[in-house]
Amino acid sequence: MEQTVYIIGHRNPDTDSVVSAAAYAAFKQALGTNCRAARAGNMNSQTEYVFERFRAPEVEYLPDVIPKAAHYVTETPAVHETVPLWDALERMERENLRALPIVDSLGVYKSMLHYRGFSRYIITHINPHQKSVFPLSIDLVAEVLRAQMITLFNAGEVRRSSIIIAASYNKYFISHLEDNDIENVLVIMGDRLDLQKYCVERKVRALILSNGYIPEPELVDLAKKNNVSVMSSPYDTSSTAMLIMYSVPAGAMGDDTVPLARLSDPIRNLRPLLAKAPSRCLPIGDDEGRVTGILFEGDLAHDPNIGIIMVDHNEMSQAVEGIEHHRILEVIDHHRLGNLSTRYPITFINKPVGATSTIIAGLYREQRLPIKKEIASILLCGILSDTLSLKSATTTETDMETAEYLAELTGLDTAELGRELQNAANRAHNRPAKEFIAGDMKEYDENGVRFSVSQVETSDPQALVARKDEILSVLEELRGGKFYFSALLVTDVTALDSLLFVSGEKGFISSLTFPRREKEIFTLKGIVSRKKQLLPLLTELLEKADR
């Protein structure tokens, strides 16, 4: 299966993260590379507003990239359950397949055709010590034999039928024929006129004449009268008998004990099934059970068929779950360098600007690629969102120049758009604290100490102070035994100050040197950037803290 490349931001994505993924995917597609924009979490109210207002391309929700069947599956065409076994086996040989899924008319999985199952079926059904019967239809028999039909009745009906060869003297053959369910018997013979007539009079299911023999007109009339199908096989008697056994529907030969795995099934769950499966392979299907391919045990020795481009982050702790299993192709970011390492060279673009959207817009300009209006609009939103409408301490001349350029392209007013974005962000006040704390949360690991910092922007921080009990309770629950502390940075976009809500060990809380507004809430004058202003302060405090 062709490799899928996902362009994806960090967990709990903000507007800049989702916009960067969408805009860079459009950039790569314009250059002829097939990439898909993705997000590792739900969009916040501001991001939803941006994508709805400007009708931007949809960004796929991808909660994890834990290796799944979909990342390894080999595209293999299935066969319909009514296809003759001969055709199915011929296809397996021609395409060098060890197994072949069998499906119904809707493509839904029924069973698996594999050589071990085929051998078991033959041994079971061709037994000299018991009568052998096969599920057969007249039209499939004629198809495999390439027979000339003389008379035809109930052609598509599959019935369990015996195959008898008229090779003995009359009385022995007649005795053998009468020993069977005559209306379900297929008789193979040559030019023995007396036995031909007897079989038609006894109303056998079908009379198959070998060596291309064409019956007399009188016999044809009798066959029509008695509803007996008659055909002329171009092969000799032994070859005809052998080929008839291969005219059974493939579905009758399939092994229905082989389970269907789903595209979404984690590989760790499929390894035990693969080890037990015939031919060491499993059919793979979608949620409706439609077959999409086969997973072979040997496929797991290769890299999965997806690649990752990280935007707006470069730390594994903030990346989509399961990323360590896949090849990272590129990184485009504006944050500090984390602990990312790869076994191979990659494209790594990291610039000290206020938003990753600024970098993406710059790539369009460097390549002299026209930017579609909806892409230019969301890029402008990404810059304004991450720089607090160009007022954040992280804002650079490049951000301001790029925002001006995008505003000219789109005809948007940056001041007015900034207010609209802030109004959309303020909707967080009406949501449960658990939602907006998780909505833009980042995890950090500094000198072996793990902690989380969430951020929410507002023009009315007092509304969140009024909900302090709810917020601190959620932070304490979030911290659990996982983090040394969990914090929420509430940024006042009007005053360009922040409040810090903190849940942590008492010793750590008491060591904080920020002005205390009230218990576990601190005032941070002039601090609006989590990455550039707050994080260095917290890192310094952790170094001094007595743990």
C-alpha cells in the first residue's frame, strides 16, 4: 500500500498547530507530494471558529499512530464466493499469493482460500471409502470445462452433486447410478448411446459427454423433455472428471475459521493471531467487514507505510501517541529544541518567530507559490492567535511583516480579526474546566521532573478566578501521581498580564516567588508567553526547589 504522510501538530492542539498542519499540507500538495493534514486532539472553540468561517480544508482527527493493520496491509484483490475454484487457484498461482480472501457481492469477508485448506478439503471429499459429493452449479462446470452447452436447466443453482464416470459394463454402471441420488448426479461418458439414453430417461442432473462428442438429435429432444442439462466437454474423460472437481465455488473451499482483522486493530493484538493463522497471514477489512487486503507476518519486519511531518512542536512528549514507531520526515517549529533524535537526516526548520504559521507562510513565498485565499486567511489567524494579535513578547518583525502581507492578500483587518479570535477564545468560560485545561495543555520534563502547563486566553480573567475551586480541583486530578505539578496560565489579552493557577506539592507551592493573589493563584505581571517567559522561570525554580 502506498505510504501515507501525515502532517500533524502537538497533542491538545491550539489554532497555530492545526492551521500549520492544514496550510503545510496544501503547500506540499501544490508541489506534488501527497500529504494529509491531521490533528492529535480536538479543536478548541477558537480553532473551530477559524476553520468554519474561512471554510478551510478539513483536518483529520488522528488520536494516535500506534502501529495498526492499516499501516502494514498489502492490497490484495479478493475473489467472489461464486467464482470457480479453478479460477481462484489460477489467480493465486499467477500473482504468487499464499492465500486469497473470499467475499460476498458487497465485498464483505466470508472465508480464506489457502493451500492447506484446499488440501484438507480434497482429502476429505475424494475418499474411495465413501461417496464423494461436491457443491456444483451447471454454469460453473461448463465455464471450467469450456464446454459446449446442448441443453441447460437451473444453471446457477448450487447443489451437492455426485460425479460418476460410465467406465464399466452396463449392469455395473446402472447399479452404481441407482445407488445415488439420481437427480443430483453428473454423469461423464463418451459415445455410449445406450447409457446416454438411460441416464437421460432416469433424469440425472447433467450428462457430460467427453472428447467433444455431440449427441444425436433424438437424445437432445429427450433431455429437453426430462430437464436434463447436456454439455460437450473438449477434454477426455479423466481430464473432464478432474476439472469438474475444480468447478466448485471458491466459497465452498474457503476456511471460515480464519478471522477477519480490522484496519484499526493494533499490531500488538494481531501478532498472536498471525502466528497461528494458516500461511501466516490474515485478511484485513474495514469496520463494515469489507476486505481491503492481507496482512502477512513478514510485513511486520518492514517499516509501517506512514510517515510523519511534525509542525509546531519538536518534543516527543508533546507528539501524537505512537510516533516513536514511525519515520519522522520533517519538523517545522518555532519552539525551543527538545530531545528529538532520528537515525537519519531530516528536514528541520526551526525559527525564533511567534508562530509556526509565520514559517509556513514564508515557505510559500520562498517557493513563489500562490496562496489560496482560505489558506492565507487561516495562516493570518494562526499568527494572530499565537502572538496575541502581535502583542506577545514572542512577536518578531517577521511575524508583523508576514501578517501585513497576508492581510493584504485576504482583505482582512488584523485588529478586527484579532478581536473576533479573542471572542471565540472567550467561549472557554462557558465550558467545563476539564475541557479548556486539556484543550491547550503541554507536558514538560525538566531534569527528570515532569509537569504540565495549560494556557487559556481571555479578556475577563476574573470570570475564571470565580471558578477557582473547579479549576484547582481539575488540576489536582490531572496531576494525580503523574506530574510534580500541574498549572493553568490564564492570560489577560487586554492588560497583557497573566494569572497562574497551580496544583502541586506544598513544598513546591511555597517556593514560588510570584506575587500571590490568593491561595494557589499567582499574579504574573507582563508575562503572556508560556514557552518564552513562563517556562524559563519554572525551570529555574525547579532547579532550586527541595525535592
